[in-house]
Amino acid sequence: MGKSNEIELTYGRPIYLMAKPVGAACNLRCNYCYYLEKRGLYDRSSQLMSDETLELFVKEYIESQTTPEVLFIWHGGEPLLRSIDFYERALELQRRYANGSRVDNCIQTNATLITEEWCRFFRRNNFLVGVSIDGPCEMHDTLRRTADGNGSFSSVVRGLRLLTKYGVEWNAMATVNSVNVAHPLEFYRFFRDELECRYLQFTPVVERWSKEGEVPRLLHAGESGGELTPWSVTAEEWGRFLCTIFDEWVRHDVGRLFVQLFEATIENWMGVPVGLCTMSKYCGQGAAIEHNGDVYACDHFVFPGYRLGNIHDSSLLSMVCGTRQREFGEAKYRSLPKQCLECRYEFACHGECPRNRFLCTDEGEPGLNYLCKGYYALFSHAHSAMDYICSQLEKGLSPASVISWIAKR
């Protein structure tokens, strides 16, 4: 378990892990996928979580929590490549080891494998389903294709319709890439009007790769050089995208459609704990556990240098609350360059995700976020609206009053 002084528990703050029951296996071949290459870390012939690893994970994950609520996050790859029987087994283990805790489950899927049987299972067990979809058909299908090169949009929408039919709660999780970044209103209105989405999370695609060798290799934050992949966005594009959608959201949809990035910005503006790791001051609370029990510092840092250990050799608690993970999380703030620390909007983004900090400041100091100009554009554009929204929320007024004020601007 390790020495007690190497473990620091944050009481009242849950621990999260993304569980990979099929490793990086997936039935799609999305161009920008950052996880598919992780298959190369392991024996490709067997990347299924064993019953032994599953039980150990469930038991220790519940025991590691310092709050009475426990959230299991099933991720991939494509987690629906495991059968319903696997998740029934997980639920059985959760009940066995709950010890009075409330246990919930969410699963992120590309939705192409969803059937009525899956929907009945999700509904019966109150799963929250996160669905990856990048906008209307022409935007989605350009980069999110099947292994044989066909578009996946129609299968995703079919899955979404089934979830809605069975009353399964679902959220939309989109990437913003070189294809859809130029069409922010079409993108946003598709989710709001056509899918009637009530929770929208969108993440910018920023990936670098090294083309040395036979196969391109993705680079992580600690590596220099490389070149941006063709599907990555620029900081300027990201800024225009955010400002355009913010104006639409703040005039019509505050309190009606939850846009994760905007809600996180409001939280930071109000000085309350933020629910989005990329916008928090520190990270390290969102580790990942691979199919074989290997634990990594973060889902986006599944590289050998960020491996914390294996659940069969070390306790989960000693890994996710130990010195290495704590230092990993604190480094997010400690490594900020002077330009960021002196920025008027440092409080709003805290330098965003370390994986995107591969530029140098004008003074030559490393650690500047590649998307800095985009976020600065959003914060300066939304400044007065954010001030007003926060003042109204602090007074206990309703989101409707916010929309009414914004509409008069």
C-alpha cells in the first residue's frame, strides 16, 4: 500500500477513474482518435478485462472513496464491445462491495452498437450514456468512420433514437475539429434543435505527431517538436467557434441546455469548485485504469512515463492518492509560465489542459497553451455577460432573468 505519508486523501472530493474494459479496441477508426494507438502498449490478442481484475477494481474503487457517492465511468475504445453479461457482473460486484455507498454508472459509447436490449439494460440500471457525435452527417462522417471506411452517422443517430425511446438519460460528447470548427451555429443548433440535446460537451482536437519511423506516433505534453495533425484546430478558429456559440447560448439557452465549457467558465468566474478538469487549477483526479489493471495518471497521458502501477501489485488508493499523482496534479499550476500567471483571465482557465502546453511565450518561456488565444478571445468577449450571469446567480435569480437581460442587449 505504500507509506502512509505518501498518501493524501481529499475528503469530500470524489476520486474518478476511467475504466477500459476492452482497452483501446473499437469498431470505428476515427481519424483523430488519441486512444486507438494504445493497443500497441499491450498484447493485441487479449485486451479484455478479466473477472479477477474487474472484482479487484470494483472493490478498491469503492473503498478508496471519501464520499458516499461512487461513480463508475466505463470508457474505451468502445466499451459496448463487452457483453451485457460483463456489466451485469460489474453491477453485482458493486452491490456486494457498496457498504452503504450510492453507486452510479456512466458509459461513453459511439452508439453504433446500441440495441433495444442495451437500452433496457441501461434504463433498468439507471446508466447515464455519453454519446460521441460530431454534428450533422456531413461533419460527423468525414472523420468518424467504420473500419471499412463507411460513415457512422446513421448508426449513431439510430442508437440515440433508441435511447430516447426507452427513456435512457444521455449526453452528447463532440470533438471540434478542422471539419466542423468553421460551422459553429450549424453545429450547435443541430444538437439543440434536431437532437433536443440537454447536455453538450465539446472538446477541441489538438494532436501532434511525429512521422519519424514507419507509423506516425502521437506526442504527449512532455515531448517537443512534431507537427499538428490535419484534423486539429487552430487557436483562432477555436476562439471564433466559442464566441459564436456563446452568443447563441447566452441569448436563448442559459438554464435550458447545459454546455459544459460555459458552465465551467461560470464556476471559475464565481470562484467555486469547477467540474471540468481541463479548467481547474489542479488536475490528477481523473486517472485511467486499463484492461489489465495498469493505472495511468490521466486518460490523455496513457504513456509509459505516466504509469502509476498495476492494481494487482499496488493498492488503488496508493496510486491515485500517492505522491506521484499528487505531483502530477499540482504541476498543472506550478508549471504555468509568467505570461499566464500575469494574465487577467488566468482564473478562468488556469492554463487549460497540460497536454496542450507545447508553445513558448513571447519571452521564450515554455508551457504556453496552444489554444491560449482562443480562450482569451472567449473570456474577453463574454466578460460583461459572465459578470452579469454570476451576479444574478449569486442573488438566487433564475436563468430566465439572465436570458431576458441578454436579449435586450
